[in-house]
Amino acid sequence: MKNTAGGKLIVYLIGIITILIVKSISLHLVMFIFFLFVDIYLNLLGKLKKLFLVFLPFLITASLLVWLQSEKNWVLVSRLINIILWNVLIFKDFAEQDLKDGLAQLHFPNLIILTIFFILRYFRVIKEEINRLIRARKLRGAEIKNKFFNIKEYIILAQIIGSSLDRSLKRSDRIYKAMQLRGLKSATFVKSKQKLIISWQPIFLTLFISALIILLDRGW
């Protein structure tokens, strides 16, 4: 029996909860090595690289906090990295429709499902808006290069991201209102055509490994 999208999301949530609970840096290192090995074995380095580029600002900020604060921030960095690796591993063959079906099968609120779906659906719109604003900035003489610690370029980049998000939100709001006028109903849109089918073997295996990791983290 093969898990449907809802069953895969259960495995995903178990893994996320385990990563957030564990406080031992050594255990996080073990999880990192395991996740990285599996991702390499499944040829997922391309997706992994894209996700790391998305989370790079958060990783840099967390890494800087490590030197300013205490060892607890190392745990924060390791959690973020392991969550990225876990996301790539679980969602390697997940489409937008699969995520929507999985959330519906697990009876998530319709508003949450719609919000997540539209965020993913219009991610390309945000990307196109950012590229358009970058081209407009370059035509006006602004230089945007891939150099670190250049305050002027960071200010320009922050303005571009802020403007693109504002425009994309307004555009998405107009599209949503237009879809409502055409008869969009959240209950009909969110409803999954597939029944929840759960293969208990991967779920029990994930639970067993998670329980073992948590017990080791607690010193048992």
C-alpha cells in the first residue's frame, strides 16, 4: 500500500517535530550526515542548492548570532539546515496539487490550505516582478552585483524585494476577487478527490527513529 499525499505529510510533520525538539548538536550532526547522504544518493542536489539559496539570508543571520551569543545558536543553525534537507527528501516528487490534496486529507482549515496554495501558485509572479524591477533599476543606473557586505546594494535589493512583495500582494488580491466573482468557493476548491490512504510501515519507522533520537537527546 502506497501513502497518499496526506500520509507523506504525516511523516514530514513527525520529522519536523523531532528536529525542533532535539537540542544536542551531535545528534543534529548525525541527522545532517544521514539526510545529506540520502539526498546525494537520490540525486537531489539540484533541489537542495535552490532551497539553500532561498534560506541563505536566514543561515547567514543565524551564523552571525552564533558568534555574538552562545552555543544555543548552533542548534538554531543546525535545525534550519536539517529542515531544509528534510524538506528536499520528503517533497522530492511533490507538486502543488499534491500538497493541497494532502492538507485537505488531514482536514486542515480551508483558509490555511488556500493561503499556502496561492503562495506557491503565485511565487512565479513574485519572481517575475522582482526581475522586472531589477531591470528597471539597471536602466536607471543602479548597479546590482553579487558582492557581500555592500550596504548600497543591500539597500537597493531591500527596496526591490519590498516593492515586488507589495505589488504581488495587490495583484494576487485582485485575482482572488476576480475568481470570487466567477463563483470560486473555497470548500469546492480545497476538497480532495482522493481518500486518505496511509501505509503504516514508514510512519511507524519514522516514529521509532524519532523516539530513539529524542531519548538519546534526553540522555536515556
